[in-house]
Amino acid sequence: MNSHYRVVVIGGGVVGASVLYHLAKFGWQDVCLIERSVLTAGSSWHAAGGIHALNADPNMAALQAYTIDLLSEVQAESGQDINLHMTGGLTLAGTPARWEWLQSAYRVFQSIGIEDCELMTPEQAQERCPIMSTDGVLGAMWADREGYIDTTGTVHAYAGAARKRGATVVENNRVLELNQVPEGWQVVTEKGTVTCEHVVNAAGLWAKQVGRMAGIELPVSPLKHHYLISDTIPALEQIDFEVPMTVDLEGFTYLRQDQKGVLLGIYEIDHEHWAMDGAPWDYGMDLFQEQTDRIEKELILGFERYPVLQEVGVKTWVNGAFTFSPDGNPLVGPVPGKRGYWSACAVMAGFLQGGGVGKSLAEWMIHGEPEADVYCMDVARYGKYAENKQYIRETTGQFYSRRFVMTYPNEQLPAGRPLKMAPSHDAMTEAGCKWGVSWDLEVPLYFAPRGFEETPSLKRSNAFDIVGEECRHVRTKVGMVDITGFSRYEVTGKGARAWLDQIMASTLPSAGRARLAPMLAPDGRLKGDLTILNWDDETWWIMGSYYLRAWHMRWFLDHLGEDVQIRDLGEEICGFALTGPRSLKVIEKLTDGDIAGLPFMGCGEFDIGLVRARVARMSVAGELGFEINCRYGDHVKLRRMLLDAGEDQEIREYGFNAMLSLRLEKSFGIWSAEFTQAYTPGMTGMDRWIAWDKGTFVGRDAAIAERDGNGPAQLLVTLEVDAGDADGSGYEPVWANGSRIGFITSGGYGHTIGKSLAMALVDREYAAEGTDLTTHIVGVERAAKVIAASPYDPEGRAMRG
Ligand SMILES: Cc1cc2nc3c(=O)[nH]c(=O)nc-3n(C[C@H](O)[C@H](O)[C@H](O)COP(=O)(O)OP(=O)(O)OC[C@H]3O[C@@H](n4cnc5c(N)ncnc54)[C@H](O)[C@@H]3O)c2cc1C
């Protein structure tokens, strides 16, 4: 072990080994992995080794597919046998809704380029897996890219291939302490102290403690997990092929062949956390006693699905632990506020996801950004609230128990909620508000009559008419929506203007004005779809999506200029927006200021009744509208005043579901759908806001290269979909004459124009208005036509008033 390395990776499980391999592969050889015990000595040695490309989250699915394709490469490169068995895999659907979901998921996988899947009847599935019963199975999906590997061999293959490329692996050496020093990190180990520029926490079951060594509380917890290996099954001795990796979603089990028996793994409904503060340091390559009482229900289902299990014994029980984040996705990337400290933990399925995690993290460290949009596993998708132990217990437990349970897009899950509530929360609940969650905050979805319960559905739900009514009301009268769920950052200081000018690609708004501002990464891809407000008092605001608060702040602070201060106002400022043709009549009543004189995209400070507020004339719905920002303490009062003042204008409250439908009618994109860090300004129309004549700004060269080159291969368009009783939601494929030419970024029903709408990224030659295309909505083929953007009020008369 040297006294200095560029990178020290802590942890020699599959994730640490993959990070090491990718760093070396991409050109950083001065890297060292330090392992407390021997390689694999955490969760990795006892994993079931199952691999399958499918995941309900398309971005995770793409990373899993990458990992699977990588495995044989790593085997060849290292010379280490990983016992790769690509048996193919089956996912079984046992309810009509699940079968519908599987058909829909099949199309989504096509969208993201996972083409080697096929839908099957129960009988066809049984031909591939003769030991399964078809009882209750309505259909199945087959995927070629599934199978299993030897877990210990795989970790050694990653590490061996990394070593061949010049990386160092040190075993039997616990990291005891981490100290941040000007040049990076001082890593105190049992065998001496090492300095490095970057340190990677890949400590798996011990990630919590290795986080705490640097003052970081990672939202991660270990949970226990069982599988059994059966004795030899005579039926398997009689067939000359291996049964596929089979996931029985309604049965909570997964199965793969293990020699002439099977391995049956269980996702435990009655879950059990273990060592929430991290595994004990003396925890070796240990297992827990099996707890068959706790998993009895799933075992019965498993033995019914595979009746041969009733005839043979159990050779081995494994009850081990592995780690989960609140949403089950890994925690990867630079930890906000800790320069040079990188997270590679909470990887629930390390053999499946470890390749993608290693690749993305290595790219991030070397190039400053990963190639793919990895927001779904970015450690900065959580804020401080997620450090709370109870929050971690509830959310990780919920994820684990629901791992194979179907979650509908309109379903509200209870764990960790309600947490943060806007001051008017209770009064709004009294008024019928139904709540969703964004990050830590309860956000209003819609207002329903007392006793109404929304039915979880993949299609339009029973809240359809309620939301429709809110939309129509906003377009014709006036609506009011709680905008606590927007993010606001205050930028001040002598260098504020210069910094904003540099970090934003747009022109800055003049005094008293607001402006849409794309923010770019140096490689020209999008980093934000923000709004800048110039309050004309040396104070600027940046506004954006609430759930990106920690993610945005990391970027801002990492790129902060001289003499600039930036503050997240998310715990101080909230507000309401008035939207609709009568909104001016309502707000006028409450102020002496010249609010009628506030131009479209104008902003200023006003007294709204008793409340001193910062008001901006803009609206996500594309209507005449005012966003009224107030202190948290004023929220209740502001709501009451607005409702009283608006009574004669028939004011009513509305929620984010209506807002999303209204913005779709205007073809206004949103982050995580139309805009992501994988897309460019040219693709998404964000280039409209770029100030090309500005001397410099982050991403300028790349943006100019896109503008002056051959143009983006895909363009964002608006589609009218000939939908039935369901609308697009995202990632559905778009077809032209049988060829896949794009995918839906988001969709929904345009209630005030009476059309099912979607936005989609399609190949440029299919982007012209009037082009006839097709898509699959909840698995059913539907006609779709490219229409002009902004089907509602294309000239923008309503919002300009
Ligand atoms: C029963 C069971 C079945 C599973 N089946 C599958 C499956 O089929 N497919 C799949 O993909 N995944 C499966 N998993 C999950 C898989 O095991 C984990 O996702 C994976 O092992 C996580 O790897 P890791 O590298 O993040 O962590 P770990 O394997 O826990 O590795 C962390 C390493 O860090 C070391 N370390 C910790 N602290 C320090 C320190 N201070 N100094 C030095 N070293 C340190 C530890 O000794 C350990 O070796 C299963 C898990 C269980 C429990």
C-alpha cells in the first residue's frame, strides 16, 4: 500500500470492485481498494447471484442491462470464471392489473432499447419452466438477458481485471478514520495512513459508519433477506436445459436453478431491519438463523407455484442482510458539501446494478458528469430530512415489503408521511385536499368531496372528473393553488449578476422582471429549467422544482463564483398562485400597489392585505396569473384573504394534477420528463432561451456546436393521442410504420381542450406537424398525431392578458 493514491475505494464487495475496475478502465490507475476483511466479506459472498435486466424504473433498467452485458467482458478480461448462466428469465403476472402492467412494461423496455423480451401465455411460460404451476398465472414476460452468476467469482473478476489495469487491492485492513484535508482526504487504516484526492464509500453493510467518519448521515439501512436451496429435484435431472430465472410477482419469490435443485428467494412482507446504525465491525461472513415463521405466507405461495419443492428437502437456508435506501435505488455520486467524498452504497442488487453504478461513478469522478441520466440513483436526490432514523425505517421497510407489490402511478404510499406540511395544510385538508408528496413536503393533488377515495389505476382514475372540473374552472374563472412545492434560491452579493450570467445560458432579466433560464453542464446538456427573478433590490431568485433542492444546491455551490451568496429559501418562503382570467380582479382588491400594471413576467414586492409578499406575474397553466410568495408564517393568513377576496369571482382551490394537465395543453415541459440531464437544448426547444450573443456561459461551446452542427437527432413534439380510457405517462414507445422512432416523455388528458395529449422525443424526420404515428398506452396500440405546440391558446393571449 502506498502512502498516496488518487482514489481510495473503501469496501471490497461487488460495488467497490466495480468502481475500482471502471476507474482503472477509464484511465485512472492510481487507485486503491481497501477491504476490512477479504473481498466479498459483506453482503456479496452470500447473494443469490440472480441477474435480470428488468426494473420498473427505466433508467435503472438501462443500467442493469449495461451490467449484464459487461459480465462476460469482465470474465474474459480477468480470466476469472464467474459461472455465467444466461438462462433467460420469466416474470409472471398473477392478476389482471399486473398482466396489464406487464404488457405496458414490455413496451417501455422496448422504448429504452431492451428489445430481447417477449410476452407469453402461461402455457408458453411453463414450457420454459416446466416445474412451475400455471395456477393463477395470466401471462408472462420472457427476457433473454437474465440468468445467474457465481457471486464470489464475479467480485474477484472485477478486482482482478482492475489489478491487471494497474489498480491496487489491499485486504485485511479496516479503514478507521477519515479526515478532510486541503488536498482531499486522509484515510487512517489499520495498516497506516493514506492520503487521496477522492474517497469512495462502497462499504455496503457498513456504509452508515463510513459515512459518519466524514460527518455524513446516509439514508440507508440493512434488512434481512432469505433464500433456500433445495435438494436435487428429479424433474430437473430429466430435462436437458436449465429452468429460467423466474420471478413470481404475486408470490413474492424469485427462483433460479442451482445445480439440479433450485434457489428460491423471498421478498418478505413482514420485513426485519438489522443494524440500522451499520453492521458490527466484528460481523464476519455470518448468516442469521432462518425465520420461517416470518416468511410462512410467501413460502406457501412458493411451494404452490413450484410443487416439486413439496417433494424434496431444503439443502441450505440463507438469511443474510443487504442495504436499502428509501426508494430502493442506490445512493451514488458526490455527497453535497463534502468535496472529494463519493457515495457508492445502498446498492440493493449489486450483481445486477454494480456495473452501472461503477461506470457512472467513475465517469462522474473523471469527467465531472456521468454519461447517462442517473438522477434516479443520485445521492443528492434526498435532503436532510432523510437522515431521520424513523424516516429511514419506514421508507426502506415499505420499499422492501412492496418490492414485488404493484404500485400504481396514482397511488399514495404512507411511509414517512406526512412529514413537512405547508402552514395551510390542515385548512386545505378540511376543504377536501388530497395530498401527494414531493421530497419531504405534502403537496396538493386535487380537492374532492368528503369521503372520496381515489382508486389506484394504470388508467384514468375516478378522480378524472374532479381534476377536469378544476382545470375548466381555472381556464374560465379563477383558481388558487398552494405553491409551497416550488423551490426558491436567493442569490445576493456583489458578484451575483456576473455569476448568474455565467451559470445560466439565458439573458438575465432586467430589474423587476422574471425570465426562463436553461442551465447547462459544460458538455452542453441540460442541468436545469429554471426561472430567474430580478427583484430590483440587489436580490435575485432562482425558482425550480421543489424535489431538486439538494441536487440544485450541490451544483450551485460546486460552481459558486466570487462574492456571491446563495441560500435555499425552501424552509422560509412558500405561497399561493392565483390562476385564471379573473385572478387580477381578486388580487387587485387586496393591494394598493399597481398590480394591474405588472407586465407578463414582471415581479415586485406588494402588500397583499396584511402580508408583504413578492409577487410575480406568471403561470404554469399559461393563464393570467400571479405567484404570491410569502413567509411561512403568513401562509394561513394569505390563503384566507385570497379566498375571501375571491368569493364573488367564484375562486376555488386546485391542485398539482390540474396544473400538470393545464401545462400539457400549453406544451410546457417539466424536469424529469421533457427536460433531463440526458437531453440538450436543441432537442427540447430550450435553445429558444439561450443568449447566443453572450460572451461566455457554462456549456456555451457545446451548445453552439449543437446549433451549428447537423442538429439534434430527436426533437420534442406534442402529440394528440387517440386514447381510450388511459393516457400516456412516460417512456411509451412511439412508432412510425412499425419502426420505433421515439418515446413519450409525459402525457395526460387535456381537460379543457378535450384531448389526450403527450409530449414525445421523436426522430427529427417525424417531428413535422401532421405526421401520423402510433404509440402504446398501457400496452394497447393507439394512433397519435404530431400537432402544433400549445394546443391551448397558441398565441399566448391568456397569459399575456
Ligand atoms: C440473501 C441475499 C440474496 C441476494 N441476492 C442477490 C441477487 O440475486 N442479485 C443481486 O444482484 N444482489 C443480490 N443480493 C444483494 C447483494 O448481495 C448486494 O447488493 C451486494 O452484495 C452489495 O454489495 P456492496 O459492495 O455494496 O456491499 P458489501 O458486499 O456489503 O461490501 C462492502 C464491503 O466493504 C467492506 N468494508 C466495510 N467497512 C469497511 C472499512 N471501514 N474498511 C474497509 N472495508 C470495509 C466490507 O468488509 C465489505 O466487504 C442479495 C443479498 C442477500 C442478503
